Amino acid sequence: MISQKKHALKVSREYTQANFAWILSTIVTMILLWNSFSFKEGNIKTSVFYVFLIYAVFTSFQLFLTWKMKRDLLKYGEIQTTTRKLGYIQLFSIATANIFTAAFAFNLIKKKKTPEYVFAVYMVLTQLFILAISSFNLFKPYVTDSFIPAMGALMLIMVFQIIMLVLVAKYVQAGAAPSWMLIPAILLIITSLTGNLFNLLLGVSLIVKIRSHDQSRIIKWNTMWDKITRNSTAILGMFFIILLFSLSVCSVYTFDYDMAVENNYGALLQKPSLEYPFGTDDFGRDLFSRIIFGARISLLVGFASTLIPVVIGGFLGALAGYYSKRADNIIMRLLDILYAVPGILLAIAIIAAFGANTLNLILALSVGAIPTYARTMRANVLMVSNYEFVESARALGSSDFSIIFKQIVPNSLAPMIVKATLTIGGAVIATSSLSFLGLGVEPHIPEWGNILKIGSTYLESHSYLAIIPGLAIIGLVLSFNFLGDGLRDALDPRMD
């Protein structure tokens, strides 16, 4: 009996998340404590210190919850209802923007969690963060003309999302969803146009359960997403990526682009404040707005410079893997010539020849990545081509084109998806690196590499100008890496 209870503690997904939440919350709390002291001036920053105290309270409560969960698992073999009810208190940590403890609280209060419930939770959290971040514009001297109607629309969408969260928690089961949820599911897909892709995931997942009569398809869908949502780092990485993507979409209507690009010589090198949350640079431009608009460039270049080689490299790799040795040798040897040139040097050469702009940057980063994707697809096609269903398609007289793109390629996409997710982070780093060197996007465009380049000259006097864009780059790259690891585990049939 004792060994069974210890096993319950070891395999408990919620206990693992509890430890994950308090560790990360403690790190943030210590950072706030460090920043609450001004060592140069020898005083305490009152506002930051108060935020530290609030974080410390919720972090301490998270430690208490973790201890209580461990006690329940060792004593009863499961988490008790009274402990789960304490999660409602921890929900108040949402007000401090502590995503770690807030997400854990939502997971704790519900015993049986479906992927749809997790999507709904992060959908609401994403919308809340978008509203909170956008609301900082109220402290600026002026806002964009579309700010008020846009914020009103976002608030209405959030009310709808909260209602959906309650309905999903109450009515959606692991293998089915009520048919009357079809219209709300369609509305969720429509509202995903704001960039909140958790709306899209939840809507599609509900439609799959409502419309699909193939139980094996539902089980396969649930299994894949359950593996991803069980992985705390993967789902948090997805949250950060979707949050930045949604901010990039919504910022068109809630942020004033002039604040990011127009010089304001009356506000040079301002320290962080409510009006300028991240301060201003040496031209008086709002760093907060520049970081938000810079995310758009980083995501655009990262996705586009990955999608192009995935399509071209995947196509060439599929042909090389399926056809004879002669075709294979011609395609792969030509790609080997391209592969022999270091990607970053090839990108620099292309940009130097055709000029530094966003389109040339995407093309420069795409060309060098084609051989790696071609190799990955070729290896997958060589393996899948020997499966029985491919031989059956040949016996039935299917054309080569049909066999390649209807039978083989769809069953070879999983490793390509994982590789693409993992290498988007590399594309983001390459984009920022080239921009830092003056070979990326145009210097006047707010892009994280450009912002970091300017901030690097003020490391001693205004270090936040370099630290903030640096942290943004690190956060986005780590998020893609975490999501890629989660997708690799979810799409690998050997992983339980």
C-alpha cells in the first residue's frame, strides 16, 4: 500500500505541475526583490517592492499547496477535494499576471481535465494578458483612434470565452461533446481571427468530437493533445507564442505605430514608468511599443523562412526518396553543393547583393535551410515507401503523384513538423543577429535585433534598453524549443 501511494506521488501530473509552478514563481519573485533595490541610489523602489510582496504571498501559498498535495498523495493516494478547493484562492494570482500559479490553479480545481478544458483555460489567460498589456496605452498622451472600439470588442470576446470555459468544464467529456456546442465552436473559430489560436484549437477540437463518428479518430486526437497539454513546458511555450502572435494582430488596432517609429526629442532615454513601461530609447521612441511591433517581424520572418524550405525541401526530398537512384543522386548532390555553404554566410551574401529588407531576409534565410528539410523528408519517404499500404496503392494502379502526395507524404509529415517547430527559433535568432549587424530589416523598422543594437550602446547607463529585447528573443526561442520537444513526444508513437 505504501509503495502504491509513493507511486501515485511519482506519477502525479498535478504534483509535477505544482513543483514547476512554485519554482518558476520563486525565480520571478527573487528577480522582483533584486530589482526593488536601487543599489546606485541606495534606496528601495516602493512600487516594485509592493509587487514583490504580492508575488511572495502567492508563491508561499503555492509552496503550501505543493506540500498539501504531497501529503494527500502519500496518505490517501489521491488529491483530496478540500485541497482542490484551495485552488480557487490561488486563482486570484491572475491579478499579478503570474501565469505559472494561475495556470496551475485552473488545473488543480478540476480533477478530470480534457484537452478542451486546457485550451479553454489558456484561451482565457491569453485574452486577459492581451487586454492587460494593451491597457497600458491608457497612460500615454494619446492612443490610436481604434483603441476604444478594439478594447470593447476584445472584452466582449473575453466574456464569451469565460462562458465557454465554464461550459467546457461542465459538459465536455474525454470522448464526446454535446451537439448544441457546434455553433459556439464555429464562433470560437471566427473569433480566432484576433490571433488567439487557442480559440481555433478549442473550436476545432469541439467540432471533431461533435461531428466525427469515428471513435478511433477522436481517441487519436485526444491522445496527441493530451500528451502536449500534460507537458508543462510545451503548453507554456505554446502560450507565449500564441500571446505574441495575438498581440501582433491586435496591436494594429490597440497600439499607435507612431509611438514606435517617430522621434520624440522631449522624451529621450526616459526610465520605465506607467507612460513608458520599458522606457524610451535615444530617439525618444517608446520601447514598449517597439517590442510589441517587433514581435510581428520576428514571427513573420521566423515562420516564412521556415515554411518556404519546408515546402521546397519537402517536395525535393519526396521526389529523391521515391524515385530511382539516378534522380536521387541528381537532386541530393545539387542540394549537397548548397549545403556546403554555411547558412549564415549565404544569407549575408544574398542580403549584401540584393539589399537589406524584410523580403530579402526571408529569402536569404530560406535558401540555406532547404537541404536539411530535403534530407529529413527523403529519409522519411524511404522508410514509408516500404509499407504495405504503399504497395497496395501501386497494385491498384495509382499514379506516382497520387502515391507520393496522398499516401507517403502525409505519413511522413510528423518529423517535418517537429523539425520546423524546433528550427523556427533558429530563424528568429538569425533574424535578430543579421539585424544587429545591419544586414536584416531596414534600420527604422522596430525589430528586436535593431532594438538590441541600439540598446547595446547604453548597457552601462540604461541597461534595460538591451536587456528587454534580449529577454524577448530568449523567451520566444525557448518557447519554440519547448513546443518542439512537446510535439516530438506527442507525435512519436513509441512515447506513452
